Amino acid sequence: MSIIKIENLTFSYPSSSDNIFENANFQIDTDWKLGFVGRNGRGKTTLLNLLLGKYKYSGKITSSVQFDYFPYAVSDKSQTAAEIFREICPLAEEWELIRELSYLDVDSDILWSPFQFLSEGERTKILLAALFLNEGHFLLIDEPTNHLDIKAREIVAAYLKKKKSFILVSHDRRFIDGCVDHILSINRSDIEVQSGNFSSFMQNFEMRQKSEAVQNERIKKDIDRLNQAARRAASWSDQTEASKFGTRPPDRGYIGHKAAKMMKRSKNIEKRREQAAEEKSKLLKNMEKTESLKLSPLTHYADTLASFYDVSPCYNGKAVCRTVSFSVIQGDRIVLDGKNGSGKSSLLKLLAVKSGVLSRQNSSLSFEAHNMLENTAFSYTGNISIASGLVISYVPQDTSHLCGLLSDYAYNCKIDETLFKTILRKMNFERIQFEKDIRDFSSGQKKKVLIARSLCERAHLYIWDEPLNFIDVYSRMQIEMLISEFSPTMLFVEHDSAFREKIATKTVHI
């Protein structure tokens, strides 16, 4: 057991004028299972990179352990999984990896398969198992759940619960709760460490904010009262001093003494007012604002918006999954459920592409969907029927195409720039982000750009493919409230259990 200590850490990127961290101080135990939370853009991945020594900074980071990072950068994906394992942890035995993989419900036969042919879930499990075999190392795990289905998340959470010596960045509330014993939180004004899981942290955080809100209101009233008292005292002092020079001979000594006494009282009131203002300034520095979002879905004249009859997506003529049949009725919020690689995203893209055929100029569709119209390798069997004039808003998984300024993106997508930026502000974007290239945004911020664009679009059907990847917990809850309030018709894929349970009205198993 040892301590990782951060002292007066200050850092900003060379291309940015604003500090990510400023005189940050905290320490953690290397035996902890640490969940790392905070809103998008606060610097979670940046802090991991600072621990890895990737950037220059001012301050001090003291540690007696070596850090490893997940996801591990595989240099040659044509290698077998066994070869990559030996590259990551050359001192470990093969039987040890097989043992670890059994804990993760992975067949050891995949060790001799090329890494590039493995599913994202299999890759995640192999890399985690290999990295944990580096004894004495401290593992920095950055968003491991983004390519894991619900069952895989449960397995990985149970695996991590048996381990120690790691920092885990994740926004999946139940996943974090299932495997950590401490929380490291990047707040608006500081960084704090707390014992417990995410649920206990959030409960304590909300209780503290409510208590500070009550104190803030009390001090605000005190300041108002003191302001009124200060004005009265100043007025009395002026009136008393002026009475020295009346029509009758005054006792100027007595009156001057009385005025001085009133002035002293006024100064005492001012001092108390300053103390109250200072006390008030210490409150609510970490208050997380989640302003309500709005959505204006269109109403279609038809009840059934889309239907799948014995449909199976195909790539190069090969079926991705067994045939699927279901209908999207107006008012439905359907979640597609299935393992990684089962064809969920392909079904969403099929509907987006099919709608694009009916309305080629439909700006609600991402350019990814339009490009698929030209992809002859992508096809399907069965029948898809779509209501006439159906307008779709589509959020893809991929954010790699995002670039340029937000104003240019809004113009190209034919959405209202003011509304678009207002939504982003409500999703915790700072104004300085509006001046940056989207390429420089964090992964969560890029995903918010896609969601904000979709919220600007009036559509009959909203198709969202894993919309919550990389998105912080507060924004997830904000989106949950939005959907609950405006009840848009949706077809989506998402592996966050809490979100699915609150939002989905139907589940289609693939």
C-alpha cells in the first residue's frame, strides 16, 4: 500500500488560454478501487495522461507505482491475442491469462485468433485481463463500457470488484456502483475524494448542496437586512451632524459625539456585511446546474411509422443476425437489445437509409446515412415499410467526422444556430467552446453536439444509436427528464440500464 499524491497541479493545453487544473491537491491510496467522475470537458482523461507523464505541468505528482492505461494501444492488430498478451505483460504465464479470461466469461480459444477479428467486447476483456497481470502496477481505466452490452458490463463489473489498484472513468451509474469503493470527483471548483460508491457520493453531494442552498438563502436575507441597516445608520449620522448648524446655539460637542457613535455603528454594520458576503461566497461553488431541455417532435397522421418484416441486415451478402419483425407505433420508445455484433446498429442504419431513399434531401439524416446509400456492400433481406413523408432525426455512434466551428456545423446541418448553441450551453458547454474546432472537444462533448443537433430537428421519429457513450451522469439524467416530459417516438440502442428502464416503453430482442 502506498499513496499517490497530487500537489498544486496546474495545467492547460498550449492551444488554450483556460486552465484545466489550477492548484489542484488530493491524494489516493494505491489499494483503492476508485471511480472517477465529473462532467464532460472537466479533464478526467487529461488527468490520466498527466499521471502517465504525457504532458508538462506545474506542481507535483508523487507516486511509487507504475501506471498502465486502458485501452492499451495495440500497434499491430493482425497479431494474435496471445502475442499481444505477451507484449503487455511479458512476465506473466499463459495459464494466468486463461484463468483471468475465465473470470470474464471468455473462451481461451480466442487467444489464437487475430486481434482484429475479435469483437470490441472480447478486445476489452483481453486487454483488461492482461493489464491486471502486471503486478505492482496501477491501472488507469478510461471508459471501458462504451463497447460492452449489458451482460458484458455486469461481467466486467464483477471482475473489477475482485481487483484493486485502479482508477475507473465511467458514466454508467450501475457499473460504477458495482465495482468501486471510493469516488474521485472533478467538481466545478475543486477535486474531492470520498469513500463509497457513486450512489452514496451523489446522495452526500446533493445533501450538501441542499444544506448550502439553505445557508445561502439565510445569508442573503442577512445581507439585505444589513444593507437596510447601513443605509439607516448613514442617514441618521448625516442628519445628526447637520443639526450642529441649526437656528439655535447647539451643543456641538454632544452632537458630534452622537454622530461619531452613529458612524461607528455604521462601520460595524459594514464589517458584518462583508463577513456575510465572504461566508456566502464559499457556498454553492460546486452546484451542478441541469437546466431543462426542450423538444418539439412532429405528429404523423399514421399510427404505424415503420415496420420490419423478417428483416436481416447483410454485409457483402452475409446476414448479420436472424430475421427480425416489429413495428414502431407513434408514441413508442423502443430499445433494441442484444449482444455486441448482433446487428442492432445495422437495423437502425437500415431504417435511416430507407428513409433517405424516400427523401434524399432530408437534412435530419447524418451524412453517414447518406453515404450508406452508395455502399452496395450493405443490404438486407425481408421487407421494411415506412409511413409516407416520415421525418427522421438520426444520431450515429461515430463522432469521428465532426470538425470545424459549431456555427459552420449548424449551417451545414440547416439548423438554427442560436437554438443549437443554447442547448449546448444547457448541456454544460462553456462559451469558450464555441470558438474551438470540434476536433478538439472531448469525446463526451462531441456526442453532445450530435444530440443537440437532433434536439434542434423536428421529426416524427428519433433514431439514436448509443447516444450516451462518453456522456456525463448529469447530462444523462437531463436527457432522461427531457424524453420523459416530451415523449418523442424513439428507436434506440443503449446499454445504460438505468436509462433504459426509465425511457424504454418496449424492448425488441435481437
